[in-house]
Amino acid sequence: MINKFLSHYYISIFSFGLLFIYQMIGVAIHKQFGFGFFYWPVQEYLLLILSLITILGFKEKIFQFYDKSSLIFHIYFLSIISFLFVYIFVENYSNHIMNSEKSIILFETIIWYIISLVLAFNLKELNKNITIKLLTIIYFIVLLFFFIYIIKLNAKYGADIFRALIVGANFDSSRINQFLSASGYVKGFHLYFSPMFSIFSIFYLYKIKENNKNISFFIIYILSIYILFLASGRGSLLAFTFSTFLFMTNIKTKIISLFIIVFTFLPFANYIEEHNPRFYNAITLNVEDDPSAIGRIKDFNHNMEYIENNLLVGGLRGYFEINSAYIHSALAILQEYGILIFLIFISMIIHSGIIFLKLKNHPQFIFIGSWLSYVIIDMALFKYIHEFKTMILFSIIYLYMLNLNKEKNVV
């Protein structure tokens, strides 16, 4: 039994289950009921334990998995680790943050660096042996928890099930405290749920397509778009739709999907405009009437002033220092760590694009293309990636691509 548990496949199942399933289901439970077991630190340390087990049990294979092509990745994170270590001892640097908090950031960066190396290694085993049946079961379990979640939230909001199924977790921020505080709902649920659900759906759709189940693919594709819409993460929804639309659908599916999306939106346009103005304004590009967009533009300008004044070394959690919200893009790295580390990050993005083009004839091209384009779009335009845990989805696919290219060249 122990040997079975310690097999590479089962460790891979458990590790990705912790990353995706635990997060997607756990965040809904934690937000609703406040169960402390379902939050990042628990997930983080469980993943670390599995990662260390993997390293100890498969150290030779892990060593073979990587080569000099991953050097930029190691330089990037070792630079951040060194940066954090040095600035813990510089009293006048980011003194709005206590040394204990800086030490936690350093420690967690090391942890997620280790986890990323192992998860990329485990993805190969998972991709080779996972079954559609298991993915289908997991997918619909996640949907069950998700719908329970949004129905409960809307009931607390004083709305009916119809609103839950049409608008989902999109609420007027000015009324959230009044209606939802007792439910444990916190704005930003989509920041945790949507990226994980998007990548899980990409993986599931790839496996369906790999087995030529076209009808199943189309159903899950539309269903995933619908779930992301209800989750209220506009960036994740747009990134997912674009990435899968570009790489995974043929011309026929593209046309049918466009018709479904357009003719689903039009009949409910007025309802969506009234009850979900964030999404409506995003679709219609109405920035002037979008408080979120206006706020992000102000935050962007405010943070850019800080970046210009701290270009060389940045400032850890610099947005706190200027009483601003975070900058919703990869420029967070520039703001936190300065121009040198940011240029290393950009080099890694460029390198991922070069490797991707080298894999254009690879059987997994549409899979890595969808995953890579999703995370780059989401990171670059919509998400805050100051912490390594928020870069984990990019790290996995980047390192995995490097191994695919290495194998291709060996063959």
C-alpha cells in the first residue's frame, strides 16, 4: 500500500489535486464557512511535503528532467531569494514592513520555488496516465460545490436562484457588507478560483480533444466559459476564452461558439447591464462607466510614479507605502524588485515563446499553447504576481515545455 502511494503517478495525482481541486473547492468552503483548513498556508505546506517526498524518491529522474535550458528560471528565483535575504537586513528599505513579514515572504518564495520544480516534473507523469473518466468526475464535483456556493451567496444577497444562474458571484460592492458579511464572502473569490479552474479546464479539454470526443469537447468548452462568467473574474474569462478559442477549436467550432455567445448575450444584455455592469462594461469596452476600470487606471498611474522613483531596486509591497491598491499586471515585479529582476522575468517570457515555436509540430502543441497563452495574458494584464505562488501556473508550463523541447532534441 505504501509503495503504491509513493508511486510517481499517485504522488502526481495528490500534488495536482492539492494545487487545483483543493484550491477550487476549498476556497469556496473557506469563504462561506470560514473553515481554516481550506486556505493557502495549509495547501502550501502539504504541497511542500509532497514535493520533498518526490525529490527524495525520484532525485535522479528530477535531475534528468532539467538541463541548462532552465537556467533563466533558476536565476530569476535565486535573484529574488537573494534580494529578499539582503533587504531583511537593510533597515531603511521598505521599513513599512516588519522584518518578520519580510522573512515570511522569503521563506514562502523558497517553498514555492521547490514546489514549482516538482509540479513541472509531476505534470509529465500526470499527463501520461490521467484518465478522462477521473477528470470528468472531478470537473463535475467542482461544479457542484461552485453552484452551491453561488446559490448560497445570492440567497444571502436577497436574490433568487435565477440571479445566481445568470449573474453568479457578481455583486454591487457597495452592498456586499450589508448582505453578505454573515456568509463569509470576500471580494476576490475569483482571484483564487478562476485561474485554477481555467487551467484545469484547459487540461480536461485537451484530454477530451486527444480522444476525439468532439461533442463532449464543445459542451465542456461552453460550460467552462459559463462558469468563469459566473465566478466574476473578467480577466480569467477573457484569457481562457481567447486561449482555448485560438488553439483548441476548429473553424466549425469557432463559428458555432461565436453564435452561441452572441445570441446568449443579446437577449440578456439589459439584465446583465443592470445586475452585472462589470462584465457588461468589459464586453462593450465602456471604460468611462466602469468604476473598476477607472480605479485600475488611477492605481496604475499612482504605482507608475512609485516605479519611476524606485526603478533600480523597487520596493517590497510598495503600493502600501503610497496608500494605493496593487497594480494589476506583471509590472508588479518591476515595482517590487526593480528593473534588473524584471528584465530577467521578461527574458523568461521571451524564452517561453521561442521554445513554444520550436514545439509547433509536437503532439501537445495545443495543450501547452492554451496553457501558456492563458497565464501570460492573465499575468500581464489582470493579475498581481508579486508572490511566487501567484506565478505557479506559469512556472509549471514553462519548465514542462523546456523538458518537451529537450526530449524532442534528444530524439
